[in-house]
Amino acid sequence: MKKLLIISTILLTTSVFGQQLPQYSQWMYNKYAFNPAFAGGNNYWEAVSNNRYQWLGITDAPRTFTLSAQGPLKNENMAIGGYVYTDVVGPTRRVGAQVSYTYHAKLSETIRLAFGLGVGFNQWLLDADKITTYHPGDFYFSNGLLKSFNPDGKFGIYLHHPDWYFGASIGQLFRNKVTFLSNQSLDSQSFMEDHFYFMGGYKFRIGEDWIIAPDILMKMGWPAPVKFDFNLTGYFRETVWLGAGYRTADAWTVMGGFMYKKMVSIGYSYDITHTSLKTYNSGTHEVSLSVIFGGQKK
């Protein structure tokens, strides 16, 4: 089937007019993927994977995988972490990895303020063999697998209490140019724009068994429009949970999960698109898996 991939052309000729980093519906269970200051926020180590299959029914729709691990050092004021991810959209694929260091300052017996810095890389891959262009033999798309490799960085702050939290972070600190070809015109280079994230949440404890937790995530990546994720989740004995969410200009979300022996948790979410794309897809599936090890599993 012939395809003219507009997104790929934009990457080679102009700036990308959209958010360039992956999104997740179960973001509140992997805050570290958005904010390196979250590392060590709990007193145990945790590894989390997110597997997202977006817009089923649309050919070459996005598929995203992330694996992160983070936790405190022997000095509990310090923490480290790292993550890898891949984001596939049609013939384009983005892969990246980062490691981070976090320091927690104790403001009171229950409140801590953390600062985190992550460094790593990201790489754009474009399989030109999968693209049929309007003009056969187009120079840009006749070079097999095109690659762009750049250093990357992320910085964040995280203020947290057992019942609430607030975080802010900035990704793609270096604002690198995306260049696939050595002779690509300087005027046609794209940039990895800064991405800003603001998140917050609160736990309302109802008796000894129930917790109701609203969470909000704001995403800013110029020149894309600002997006909000609103989520409300109910937890029973912090073992089983059900929730719902709304992402502006995108989808409604329902989710649920459970934790086994305070060590392994599994979550699932389903997005119901409420934009014009709803006619062409049957929703988005996302599965998360978390494993806790070391420390006190509170």
C-alpha cells in the first residue's frame, strides 16, 4: 500500500508541531518516567513497565514500551534510577535511555522536597524502505534506515507527603536538532522542544479500608496545545483499585488493577477516543506491571 508519511516529512523539513514524548494513561503508577525527582520517593526499590497499544484498528498506530527502575541508596536522602523506552509509529521509531540522581531534603517529619537530574540519549529511526513517496526516488527517502542520535536530559522537583504530592519537571533539556542526513539543510532541521510536566494528587482516607485519590497531570510542549490528564481512583485496602480518567482533546479512560502480597501489581487501562478518530479505531489498551523489591514495602 502506498503511503505518504506526512509526519516523517515534517521531521526532515520543519519543526514538529506536536508533543514529541510518549504518553500513558496509567502515568500515576510510573511518575519516574516523567520526573526524575520521584526516585526514592518511597522507601523501597521498584521496577515498572508500561505497554501501550494505541488506536487499535488504525494501520501503523503508535506502540509504546517503557521500563524503569528507581529507589533509595543506603543514605536515604539520595536515590538513583534509570529507564529505557521505545515508541513506534509506522516506519518511525524512537528509542531512548536515561539514568538519574535524586536528592531528598527533609522539610518536616512528613514532608520532603526532592531534586532530580537525568541524563541519557534519544535516537530517531526512520525506515525509508517502508515509505512510498509522491515523487519516486526522493533523495531523503532512498537511504534505507535513517538515524538521528542526540544526548538528552531531564530535571525535576518533587514535594511529597504520605497523603499528597506535587511535582514539576522539564524534559529534552538540550533542545537538540534532529538531523537524519549529514548534508541536510540547516534551515530544515527540526528541534526536540522542551516539554514541561506538572503533576499533583491527594489521598482521601475513608475509614481503614478505602482511599479515594484524585490525580492531575498537565503537559506542555510548544507549539502543541496544553493537555490535561484528570484521574480519580478508588483503592480497597491498597490492594485492588478501579478508576476513571479524562484526557483533554483525546480520550476517556477506565482502569483497574491489583497488588499481590505487596510485591507485584498489575494494572490495565482502556482509552475511549472522543475525537474525530473515534470512527476509525476501537480504543487504546495499556498494561502496566510493577515489582517492588528491597526496603520496607509500605
